[in-house]
Amino acid sequence: MTVLVIAESHQNHLQTSTLNVMSAALQIHQDIHILILGHGISEVAQQAAQIAGVSKVLVADDAVFENQLAENIAGQVLSMVNAYTHILVAASASGKNMMPRVAALKDVAQISEITKVINPDTFERPIYAGNAIATIQSNDALKVITVRTTGFDPAPATGGSATIESVAIVSDSGQSQFVSRETTKSDRPELTAAKIIVSGGRGLGSGENYHQIMEPLADSLGAALGASRAAVDAGYVPNDYQVGQTGKIVAPQLYVAVGISGAIQHLAGMKDSKVIVAINKDPEAPIFGVADYGLVADLFTVVPELVAAIKS
């Protein structure tokens, strides 16, 4: 039994989500291989080799993987799967795009967003926006799994000494081509990796209010900025700020929800946060049901006061 973890990297750095996936993999079996895909990724391979518990790092370094097209990555994975019993990847946008292709082409069921490993063929995953937990058992010879990273603590990033090997590269599938990429640049922490997140909702009233109220709070706490789906749909902030079932799943040490009522889909994305603080003028807002600390007040008054108190 050997487990293959597909790593995610960005700008020559291994994504922290890979460490969470490693923790899940180690609960399945102790023989773990990591696959690194990209172009010019020798530094990423060295980082992966240091992860505690990794026995081998497989490197697919070629221009065909430079833009991480799901069709090409799935083709590479399919060329290697016969050596493995389990394939794991983070339940990120990339993982969700690529893994269903692997599962379909191997004619096996995908097991999505696991949060617990019971044994090598039995897992838990949330359903109904996290309001229930399903126990899934698979008899497939190959288990294709995406991992909800908030369900597992990260494996140690150092302490390992895995061997590094290059793998035979598959040809371009020709099914898709990279056109362009639009990214939001920020000096603040990445949303899914931040220890502190401050999120704003529809209660802020406008995009201008969002920036005037939320940015000073984020800067004073060294936090990442997030938002509810309602705020994103209203055009206050870009889509990649969205926290929730249809956005990003987060579990920071501290989550501050400002002007967010607490719709089920939003709660599904942040209720595993260690400490939740809610600020809302509606005492009946559902967000208070999951908050550790709640403040019923006008956010336009109390948030600037909070920022001033933090800075003083």
C-alpha cells in the first residue's frame, strides 16, 4: 500500500495545504510519495523532500505543467496511478478541477473533502453545508480523495530526507490552452493560510465602506481580508475574498465577522475557526450562534473604536 500526494506550489514555494494533506495521508499509510508538477520547480522539490514522513518525491518538471492545466495534470497522474492505492490532493480550486477527471477516467468514485480518516478505506466528510457528517467506505482498488485542509493539522515541514526522482512526462493533451491569468495582489496574508481573518458582509453597505472599515482593522491585526457571498455578489470585493461553502474554507486562530448575518453557506466555510468574533447590530443574527464572542452594535461606530484601541 503506497499513497500518492499531489502537491500544490506557487511561485517556487510549496503551498501549506500540502502539509495538511500529508497529515491525512500519514493516517492512511506510512509509505508516502509526493508528486510535484510545474516548470522550474527544483526548489519546490527540495522543500517537499524535507517534509516529515515523505519517502519519495516525484518531479514532473516540464513546460506542459507551467500553467497547471487540469487536463495535463490529470494525464500525468493517470500515467502513474497503477503504483498506488490512494491519491490525495487538497480540496482547492485546482484539486477540485483535476481529481474528478482522474476518478472518471479510472472508473472509480471520488471521495470529496474528507475531514477524518477512520481506516484506509473509510473516511468522514461533511454534507448539507457541514450540518451532518457522512461516513464513506470505498471498496475501489484505487481511492481518489480530496482533503478539506481545515480538518487536519499540518505535518512538520522539516525533519524528512526523501529521495527525489524525475518521472517520464506525458505529452500535452491538447484539450485546453492557457490564455491569461488575473490575480489580486496584496501585501496581506493569503486567505486560506492566514492565522487571523477579518471578513465583511452586506451590512457594510458598499465597497467604499468595506475598504474604509475593514482595511484598517485588518492592518491593525495583521490579518487577511475575507467577505461573505452577499458582499461579493454585491460587488464590494473580488470573488477570491469569498469565505463559505462556495468560496474558501478557512479555519484561522481568530475569525472576525463584521456585518455578516451568518447564512448557512458562510458558516460552513468558517465555523471551524478556533475563536470567532461577531459584530452585528441584529441580536438575532445566526452568526451569534457560532461566535465565541458577540457584540451587538453599529459596526460603523465600534470597528473604528476597536482599531483605535488596538493601536493605542
